[in-house]
Amino acid sequence: MSEQRTAVVTGDSSGIGDATARHLTGEGLKVVCADRRADRIEALAAEIGRMAGVCDVTSPPDVGELCAGGG
């Protein structure tokens, strides 16, 4: 039995990040959507049935919180 793979996609509230999150979801991966814009990332995550985390990847505390399961 194999474990489900997980992908964290940053900057995915639009453009290539959005397309990547949708593609990986379609491939059966557990996707964590992360972006600085809470409203847009939460809407995408709800639409594709995945987790959302508000995160500025230039902020070590934000990245730490996302990795710990917060965000």
C-alpha cells in the first residue's frame, strides 16, 4: 500500500500556480494551496477541495507556520 503524495503549491491564487494546483489535484495528490492573498487562495482551495494556507514565502515565520500545519 502506498501513501498519498503531498504537494505544496505557492503563489497559486492565479496563473500557473492555479493551473498547477488543479493539475496535481487531478493526479490524485494531496495539495496544499499557499499564497499571500487569503481571499483568493481560500476560494481556490474550496473550489478544488484542498487545504489553504496564507503564506508569504519571503517570511520565515510564515513558512514555518505553513510547514507546521497552520496558515
